[in-house]
Amino acid sequence: MTGGTLILHRAGPGVTVQDEGRPYRLAEGLSRGGAADRLALIEAAALLGLHAPVAALEMAMLGCDVTCTAPTRLALTGARMAADLNGTSLAPNSTFWMTPEDRLSIGAARAGTYSYLTPAGGIQTSEIIGSRAAHLTAGIGKPLQAGDELPMGEDPDPNAPPMILRVEDRLSGGSVRVMPGPQSDLFDAETRARFFATEFRRARTGNRQGVRLDAEGPPFTTQTETLASDIIQPGDVQMTGDGVPYVLLSECQTMGGYPRIGTVIAQDLGRVAQAAPGTSLRFAEVSAAEADALWRSEADQLIALRKSVQPLRRDPHDIPDLLSYQLISGVVRGDEQGGTG
Amino acid sequence: MSDSPLPEILPHGADGILLRLGLSARESTVAAVQILRAAMEDACPHGVEEIASSLTSVYLRFDPARTTRAEVCATAQSIARGVDLSATTLPAPRHRWTIPVVLGGEHGPHFDEMVRATGHSDQRAREVLLSARLRVLAIGFAPGLPYMGLLPEAWDVPRLRDVTPKVPACALVAAVRQLIIFTNPTPTGWRHIGQTAFHGFQVGRDPATALSAGDEIRLEQMTPADLHGLQTDNPDGLGGARCEVLS
């Protein structure tokens, strides 16, 4: 079972293979890792008609140039990066066909941070500890570079037409729901109230472990001096020694000694991961019961998204030069309305 | 069991709860965590997917599609009530590891300072470390990184104010009655008292993580020449460590 090879001809500094990561290893000190924006992997699976997410290329801020050695469908999801196939723009949150004659070029992020290129058969590099995901802080895998060749699985439905998915915007910051965590009560009521009333900006400091948030005003501190390190997880909003919040992302450590004011709920964590430096974020308080009521399994999210996928149709008015348009290639202009965000 | 503490049960994400026995790593707390974690592992509560512990708490991740927070909290509370969390006897270890180490000298630049802080003689400090029946209290911070303890009260020495920029991988470091063997070169305020060739986590090894919380650890003296030999020929990354499986 081979679906050919994806060849990188150029790669930004933050291009890695990512999948759903390695759950069940918290007791070994290994955080789950996996895609920084998990929903983008699920969207790709929905677009490609898959019943489970597959391994993809995650691109942080900057994309890559790729060719392939066998025809396949691919999906582009997550951050909106300038992407073109042989010079023609691709729509975000859509699938397209690619053959060995084509060259895909993905540039810088125009909105959001993490973009995902998913071949229909998935990237089929060898699994390490049950996953193909690079986990850089654990020393598993490494950033990809020009010349790397990645095996792909066979496209299970190579003739399926290009599809598109309209997704709710999560690339431009906004409001993020936070539920109480084990240490919320270490912060006094005034500090908590101020936290939920503050407008933060995503700082330049940030990576797959977590992102720093900056704000005007005094720091968010507690009175606790001798706090033992405790279990931490993605979504936790941790206040460093100087009272500056960091939201932990997929590759965070498993134990940490900084107090945490609460946990960003899973549905909204992609909004934090995708916020580019300078993007404004606010936190909205929800109770544990509200968070529980909002929870949905990723399997259910995929089933719902599969129902929302639509054929990629183009309005002739949007196509300036219909005669030169390659009707077979599934590419569109980059400024069409469907599925942006 | 009258003074047996019951854990605070706290939400930790929409699919998790934390059973917290304290905020700082006191001896009674650390012991209670070991007892509580073992009880949770033995009970396998319905819908619980993953159990992990820190020095002060036990974390349960559950599948909200199979159970509810209320059910997991109730089950956890009933399991906690069924064990004596004030006991001083820890659950029997499942594994006993013996890990060779060079203490002091160039391989442990903070050893002498640590010995002074404990008030022991050099000889006595070595005896304490090499005869201690340590337990892995938690694995965390980095993959496979063990927090081991607790050493006697004399070893309750705070971390250094000034962080040592880079302590090598496999270094044995000490602070606050605990020992750690680093898995990677690490900046740290813990005192570097010895050196092993023991890699707690090695990607290509199966299992990649050698130790589990609850394991017993004994340190065994080796010479700098032994260490050099293990550093140059260490195919399993265990640095000469031996593991006995206890029933």
C-alpha cells in the first residue's frame, strides 16, 4: 500500500509531521503532543471523506514547496496561508488534486499560525511510540527541511471531487472560554475578575509548548510561595513567576510549578494556538458544568463536519478568465468567499 | 483513620479531575499520593482512561462519552474512603531498580556543598544515599524524568538561588529531600551531586520510559572509570542499571 511520496523543495522553520499525538503517556512524563490545532486535522479528514484524522504536515507561520510522485487528493486547513498550485491560488479549507507534474507552493500565513497540508492517504512515516507526530521537546522527530521525502498512504477515493468546508473563524483571536482548574482558588477574587476583564495580546514568545499573553496593568499573582509541581495540560493558563499568563499548548510539559488560573476548554484552544503575535484575546469564564455540557468527542465532531462538506463550486463571475481556467484541477482564486477563515 | 485526609476533588479540564492531597510535598502527602494512586490503578474506575500522579495529587482523565464527571468523582471518593491515606507504609513496589552512580568529585560538583548543608560527614552522606530505599514519587517535567524520595529531614535543602546553566544528561541532582536523574542537559537550581549513565527516556528503546511511579530505587557506587565505560558503551541507555521484578 503506497501512495507515492511527498517531496519538500522548500520548508519554513516550523514544518513538522503531526497527527493526534500520544495520549495515555502522562504518567511517563510525555505530553500528548500532536497538532497544535486539532480541529484542523479533523476538518481535513472531513474534507477528504475519511473516518479518522491522518498524519499531516503542520506548518507554523511559513509553508513549504512540495511535489508528489503519485496522484493524490490533499486538503489545506487551519491558518490561511498563501497557497498556489502551479501559480493558481487554492481556497482555504478545501481539497484539490495533485499529480507528479504539479508543484504546490505554500507561503506565509495571512491569518492564523498553524496550517495543515493533509494527503488523503495520510503521511506514512514510521510511528514512534504509537504516533508519527514530531514532539520536539521530547526529542521525537524533527522539523522538516528541503529535500525531505515523506511516504504517503494510498488515496482511498482518488476520484472524489474537490470539496470545501465553511468553518467558523478561529484565526483572529476573540473570546476564549476558560473553566476553573485545580488552582483557580489560589488567585483572589479581584485577580480573577481582572483576568476575565482584561484584553490580552498574543506575544511574540510562543511555540507548540505554549504562548505568552501580554496586557496592560499589574501582574496576575498569587500569595502561594511553596507550591509543589503538579500535573499540567494543554489549555491551562499558567502564570509565570512575574505573573504573566502563558496558555499551554499540545507540547507542554506534564508537570509545572507555576499557578494556573484555569483551563481553556478544548473547543477554544485552537483559537489560542492560531492567534498570531499581536492578536487580541479575551477570556470568558464558564463553570465546570458548562464546560462539560459543551464537550464533544472528536469522533462526533468529525461526523458533524463530514455532513457540512460541500462540493467546491465556483461562481463564473468570480473567474476572470474562464477560458484559461483548468476545470479539472480543482483550483480557485484565493479571494473567493467560500470557506475563508 | 480519623486523621486520614481525604483528597480535594477538583476539575481539571472537561475530561479530568485532580485528587489533591496537599499543595506542598510534605512526607505524609507524598506517601498518601502513592497509596491513592495505587488504589485508583487497582480499582480501574469505569470510564477512566489514564491515571497519573504528581507529588501532591492524583490525576484521572476520563472519557466523557463513557462516563460523567459526577460518576468519576463519586467513584474516586469512594475508593479514597476505602484506603488509609494516613498510613506510613507505602504500597509494595512492583520493580526495584539498582542504578550505578559516581558521587562527588568532578562528576558531582555540588556534592561537598550538599554534604555541608546536611551536616553529615562525607562518609555518612554517601552511606545515606547508597542505603536509601528511594521510591519514584512521580515521573514528569520531561519524559521519563523521575522525582525520587524522600530522603531524611537533613536533606531538606532548598534549591540554589542561582540556576546552574547546564547540568548534563543523566546527572543526579538533589534538593528538598528529593533526587532527580536528568534525562537531558538542563538548567537547574538543584545541586549536581553525582553522575549516572542512566537515560530515563530513550526514543528508540522499548519501553522508551524505564521507570514508573512507585518503583523502588537503590543507588550503587561505581568508579569514574566504570562511568566512562558505560558512557562509551551504553546500548540500552540504562547505564548498567538492573531491574528486579517484584511480585
